[in-house]
Amino acid sequence: MSEHPVVRTAEGRVRGRWEPRRGPEPQRAPERHPEQRQGHRGGPDLAVFRGIRYAQPPVGALRFAAPVEPESWDGVRDAVAFGPVVPQSGPLPAGAAQASDDTDWLTLNVCTPDPGAAGLPVLFWIHGGGYMSGTSGDPLYDPTALASAGLVVVSVNYRVGAEGFALLEGAPANRAFLDQIAALRWVRRNIARFGGDPARVTVAGQSAGAGSVAALLATDAARGLFRRAVAHTVPGNHCTPALAAEVTAELAKLLGTAPTAAALAEVHPWRLASAVTELGTALPAHLARWGRLAQSGIATVPVVDGEVLPGSPWSALTDGVELLAGHTRDEFRLFSVLSGRHGNFTEEEARTALDLLAPPGGPEAYRAALPGATPSELLEAVSADALFRVPSLRLAEANAAAGGTSYLFELALPAPAIGGVFGACHGLDVPLAFGSLDSPTARHFLGDRPPAEVVRVSAELRRAWVRFATTGDPGWPAFDPDEQLTRALDARSETVRYPEQAARRIWAGHPLTAYDLR
């Protein structure tokens, strides 16, 4: 029995560590490999590898460049600690990310139930964070419950904010998506050495991670690197090159430099990240020119550049796959509560949101569909629809139209913490799917002792993920434009017609387009 699991990748050998299983045991526990350690629950422990480099650090001559494959090495490298956090922007919780001089950002992690197995399904997780923050090492994404159920779970760090998305003269666009593709190519080369099947890869993500999944579905360079996709809460914020160029110019102005890759490469990465934060706080001043982008609150978003991202995913998706997509019922509630504005938005703010985010004729349609609604209720409804719910629905529709099979869900179970003020908010689905109910972020929503209905929905959603990654079927009927069957996850889950019919009618016939200059 080995004290530490060691795997020989195409680039060199890595040494991980054994960790105990958690969550329900798989229906049939895998046979223990001779080199696997017996776990305390009677089954073999999980083999965990962290901080494996899938591309060279994107600094120096590689700053803002497409990712470059890692160099090989001799000997055995330790893979027991998460890689350094990519420079972060935005209103992060205290202590969520610390600036570091370690620039080995492009790393991934593998958690496998059996490195000596063959043909296990693989889940490739892309974290969210508004395209400007996030890390694969967040305890919210603890993979052990999913791996204990039989999946090989891979999670990835990728460039965010200006490093990953700013449109720069002299650099490829959407470098974050190129990072993800490079990590998927690493999986194709290496995952069989960890017990996984390179032909059974499911890409999965939430929020910006789901937007990344949607982009990968529409990107030729990712074709053939995965078989299935899970997209929780797909954001609708993409922008045109013209708008992206103005954002970069404003960013460079804050830094006192030119809006080029060469000039910005002289700026320390964490200083550049802080400038993105500064620009984010100033977005309201750009409403007249930047419109929907300014209203969304995020400056550095994917660019429809015609190459990496040939078009918005809803129009550019041409080859369908098996897709599990969905959203929460109260998507925007998280942001209104955390900003301290829930229930306090003004009529003027609601009117601005309706004018900028709703489709033509939408402001009147929303008021008619929600008679007696307060300004806050109107603002939350149109923001949830435009930013998350409608894009998620449209991705399921576009995938089905492209010949794929789509499965749709809505999480309607409200978070119990703080008197239920969060509702079924943005991000609540993540700890439920991972089974990470005791993670620090999850406790904000769920409290220290989640009620039984939360535990039940978590188990249902986690089973759906495992079943979908294994078979392509989460356990409920596929979505089609006529019946619109959707799994409503609640204290008593049921399969129903798509619940958000008012939004569906309001947006019918109106394509989702990239944000542009006004």
C-alpha cells in the first residue's frame, strides 16, 4: 500500500494524497486497487491531486498570450496544495483571495475514486465569479461527495478579469476560454491515468462557469474535448468588440497607460485586477454610453470576437450535445440582499432596469404581468430574466434545435437562513449539487444545520449530476419547445411545464444579443 498516490502524467509524475470519502456511497463500491488505501468507511479512500500545471504561467513574454503547454519534468512533483489564486477583481468577501507573487495560475485539480480504474466518467468543473473572480480551491466546490459516488472530478483555475477577458491590441480575445480549452486538452492526454475516460467528459459550471460552458459549446476549438455539458445559471453578458475596446481604453486611462497588451503587460497583475474593481464601481457613470453592460455591473465580460467566440452561444451553437441546464427561481435576490437594497429600489431605478434590460415592449409587458409589483420586485424580475433565467432557457432551446438533448430544471427551494430573505437565490444550487452544505459560503444561505428538505434536494440534485455524467440522463424527461418539461426542485420536487411562463412570453421572438454601445 502506497503512503501517497503517484500518477505518471504525459508531462511527469505527480504525488497526491489519500482523503476519506464523504456523502452516500456509490451503489456498487469499486474494487480496491492494490495501491489504494482502505478508508475509514470500509471503502477505499479517494486519491486527490491539487495544483497540477496544465499550462505555463502566463507572465513575462506569455502575459496575455494564448496558453502554452507545460514543460515536462523529471522526478516526482508534489500535488497536494491548490495552485495560487488568479488575480481577483470585484467585491470579494473578506479573506476570499490574497494577492501573491506566485504566478503559477494555470493549474487544475483531480479527485478520483480509483486511480487504478479504467473508464470512469469525468466531471470537469469551471468555477463562477462574474468572469472576474473565483478559484477552484473554494470549499464550496469540495469534490469528495461526487467522487465518492463514482466520478473523477477535475476543477480548473483560469484567467479572470482583465487577464482573461480584456480586449487588447496584440493579444487573443477571450483568453479565459483558451485556458479552459488547454485544460480540457490536458484531460484528454492524461485523465485515463487517473481512472477516467477521456471519451466521457462532462463540462460543468455555474454562473460565469456556465457562461464558459455555453461558450465552449459554440467554440470550434473545444469540439471533441467533451461529450456532455451541465450549465447552472447561464449569464447573458457578452459584448461587441467596439464596446470591449472602450472598456479597455477606460481601464488603461485609470492606470495611466495605453490600451495595448504591450503597455498593460508592464502593470502588475494585481494592480490591473484592482483597476477592474475601480472601473466596476464607476459603471453607473457609463450608463448612457455602455447601457446594458453598465447596468449588469461587470466590466470585463466575454467578447463576441468572431474567432474564439464566433457569436453569442444561443445563435452560434450548431452541434447539440446532452445538456443539463437550469437556474434558480430568485436569481437576482442575492445581489439585492448583499447590496442592502432588497425591497428599497426606487421607481427610477426600476424604470432604468426595465428600459435597459427588457426586450422591446418589455417594460410595459413586465408591469402588465406583475400588476401591483413594487419597484424592487420589477427590478429583480427583469434583472433575473435578462441576466440569467432567459439565457439559461435559451441555451436549452438552442441545444435542442441543434440536434442535442436538453434537460431543464429550476431550483425553487428557498434558502432557510435569515428568515428566508435570500429566496431561491443565485448560487444556492452549487452547494446542493456538490453536497458541500457545511462549507463557509453555504452556511450563509443554509445555516449550521440545514433542514431536512435542503438535504433531500441536495441529494436529488447530486444524484442527477452523477447519473447525467454517467448516462446522459438526469432522471427526468427531456425538454422540448412544446411540452417544456422542467424539473422543479423544491421541498416536494415535481416535473412541470416551465415555471417562468410570463418571462418566456415577454421574451418570445426577441433574440439575445451581445451588449453594444448605445
